[in-house]
Amino acid sequence: MSVRDDEAAAEPTTVQERGRHWTRSVLGTVPIAVAGSIAVALNLVTPAQAVQPQTAEQPREKTPTTGSTRIAVDPSARTTTSTALTSVAGAPTSYTVASGDTVSGIASRFGVSTASILALNGLSWKSLIFPGQVLALGGAAAPAPAPAAPSAPAVTKYSVVSGDTISRIASRFGVSTASVLSVNGLSSSSLIFPGQQITILGMTTAASVTPVAAPAPAPAPVAAPAPLPSASAGQVVALTDEMRGNAALIVRIGRQEGVSDQGIVVALAAAAQESGLRNVRYGDRDSLGLFQQRPSTGWGTAAQVLDPERAIRAFYGGAGNPNPGRTRGLLDIPGWTSMSVTQAAQAVQISAFPDAYAKWETSARAWLVQLG
């Protein structure tokens, strides 16, 4: 056979074969988009369908070029319409086309519309897609919900009751002691008083009910006072150490103020009757100290009348009187020097028992001799 015969034998023998040969030649020399349109027009392929590979492929996993979702290809998905391969919670931003994919199948798989995929990728309903082609899906992670605006911290007012402390109030409302101090402008050394309003900020314990007053602490038991020394006329009462110390102070201050021995005896007898020569912190009504002087009648504050030296000077009066114009001491009594011991003491003390000082005169004179 000649070469010409060979060439003739190699040429297409029918019109149909010549058409196909011409189509392949033309499609191989034009852009893919134009080729797709021509192929659809000639009814050579169906639109929006991935071209089947020329050779069979083994099942494989196809990993999208973006995102972290892995799309597994099922071996059975070899038909013109693919089924959903893997359930995906949300659409990735892009997807790599696998064999058997269609635009509508991809759209259904990722919960987006077919039209949106076509528009994002510049495709029409007649466009072809191919394995390995990357399609934009426009998916994005759902925006995180905006954090809820913080609610204003709860604020309440608490009225202090007897027995309260800042730490106890803080504990009751589930907040820190430092927070209560800071909100109320207090320090750790600040005092609070019954009826004072305390602001509680950010409490965790409901405080809608009126707080129950804390029970008042039981008063500390008061030891029974030691019995006063007793005296009788003509008898000398022995001095205890406490009595001696106070008697010596009465004598010393009397000497400093220029008081006569008679005046010092009056002071000793008065203190012995009133307190047993002890600086006691109790007495009739508000009476306190050596001479049971009363703050309510002008003798001084409680602290002042409990100061033995001040109390002695107040009893003597005169130039050294710490309460000038308010109380009258022995030296301020006109004619006291001509009075008996009990009369002079009563003139200063104004006692309900004016004659009670007399029984201490003997002891007072003996103490003055002992103490000089």
C-alpha cells in the first residue's frame, strides 16, 4: 500500500467522524470558557457537571486548599450527580472540586445557594467545573456574639446595729471587708455606730429583707466589789497597801496646798467613809473615785474624778481647785476650821448620812501620825 493509501486510510471515513475530529481540534485551541459553551451547544456535555476523568481513579481524600475541612470522596460517587460526602457544619471560604461534583451539589452540601456560588466565581448556569478547580463559597465563621454588657453591681444600704463590725457585715453580704471600707471611705481603724448607714456594693447575698440585729454581747460579769472597811468610834482601822497609797497622797497634797493637820484629817475621814480609801469605779448613781465625786454635778469628767490627785485637789479646793466656780472644796467653806470633822466633811460632800464621817476620825488622826 502506498503512502497516499495509508494517509487515506487514516483519515475519517464518515461525516460524523470528520465532525468529531473537527470539534476536538477546535476545542483544543480555544479558552476553556469558550470551549465549554461550544461543547454545550453541540450537546457534547451537560452544563455545570464535573468532567469525568479519562482513567479510573482510586478512592482518595481531597483536602481543600483553604480551611481545615477534609472532604472524603466516596467510591460510589461516580455518577453525574454526586451525593453529599461529609456533613459540614458551616461553609468554608473556598472548596476544591472533586470528581463527580456539581455546583448545585456543592451548594446543597454547604448550605448556600447555587446562584451565590455561580456569582462569586463568575460562572453561568451553563459553565463547566473541573476536578481540582477552586471555587469560592464566601463562607466565614459566624461572628462571635457580642459580650453582654456588664450589669451594674448591686448596691444596698445597711443600717448598723449594736454589736456589728465591718468584717461581720462584709461576711453577711458575701463581700470583702476591704470593699466595704473602700466604698464607705473608712479605714481599718474607723469606728461604726448603731444607726450608721453602710453602703454594700456588689453583694452576692440577697439583702431584701431587713437585717436582723445581731444579739448584743452578754456583758462581762462584774466582780463583786470588795467590802468597804468598817470602823467604829475609838477604833483604828489598819491600812491595806491600796489604802496606804491613797492616804499618803492625801497627806502629801494637803502639805503642798498648805492645809492644816485638821484639814488633812477631815480629808482622810471623808475618803475613808466614801470609798474605804480606794479609787473605785462605781458608786451611787454616777459617783466615782476616792471621794465619790459626781460628773453630773460639776466635779469633772469620769476620767477626771477617777484621777486621785485631781480628786484630792478638788476636795481641798482653795487656790488649787481644778473646778473654780463650779464646786466648793474644804478651803472654800467659811468657818470650816471651827467645825467638827464630820461637820466639815459633810459641808463638802453633802451626804445623805452627815454623821457617818465621825466614826473615822480616830483612824484618820492615827494615819496622819503614821504617814507624817
